[in-house]
Amino acid sequence: MLKAELRKKYTQKRKALSTDEAFLLSEKIFKNFIDYFKPVTGEKVHIFIPIEKFREVDTKIFINYFLTRNIRVFVPKIADTKLISVEISKDTKFETNTWGISEPVSDEDSGCLDFDYVITPLLYCDYTGNRVGYGKGFYDGFFEKVSEKSKKTGVNYFNPDENIDDVWEYDIPLDYLVTPTDVLSFFSKGLE
């Protein structure tokens, strides 16, 4: 199936979830992530802040967990059409941007590229780790810069059920997908 078709299909599937269903599924995704990866103090996690109107996976559960365990947390911010990584703490001040996305007030790029995990938003992921996002290419550009050891991890309410037919040469696949029922590994680098 083509990305545009998958984008439409999974946007509709996500919208069909009630707020309660989305939160319960997010909790299951969070539990699967923690049980599988067992993140520890001092590790570095780049994680998106959910866009509530798009009913994205509620990563605030993850962020709160990480911050209370001294796991370093970095969040994306778009600055001059590029995705930068801002380190946050419990005291970080946030604002809502023109797209309705909560992001840190600070424009200071941490410069960090050696994350342990990059937890990534997506609408769909296929059996080989290829993802369908919102079509802006921010994460493909970001993936090119981060360390090869960073675990590129998608979180999604839905498991793969079909292949993406129009994968481009610049698309960078995920290493893992965490859903409410599974943790799928697409790892092919031999680093696992």
C-alpha cells in the first residue's frame, strides 16, 4: 500500500479511538517499552511530546518516568525548518507553537547525538521497520545525524499488517516498534 493511503487509513483508525482507549493503549505501550528495554539512570532518551489533537501515543507517561529516575530526556523542536533536540527537566517551561504542539521555550540545541533511544512518532510501521509519518521528513533527517547505536524506536497503537510500497532511498527504517501487544525488532546491524 502507498504511504498516502496508509497515512489516511491510520489517521482514521487513530481518530476512531476514544480518549480513554488511547490512554490505556499508551499505558500498555509504555509498559512493554520499560519491560523490554529496562532503561537506567544516566541513559539519554530523545522522545516526542504528543500532539493531543492527533491522538498520538501519550509519551508524557514515559517522560515522567524517565525524569523521576534521572534518565536524561531530550525533546524535539523545529527551529529554522530543522529538528533540534532540547534537553528538559521537571522545571522546563513549555509553550504551544503555531501547529498546536507543546515544546520547550528554549531554542538551545543540546548538540547531543549519542542517545540510547530515539522514541519516534508515526502513523504506521511495516514488517521491516519502514515508517509512515506526517510526510515532512524531519525524523529521516534527524536519524541521519544520530549515533548508529541509538535505538530508533517507534511507538504505535497498531501492529504491522501490510508493506509500504513506496519506500524511498532516503527513508531510514526503525530498529524497533513498540505496540500494546508486542515489541518488534528490525535490527540488522549486529549490535543487539
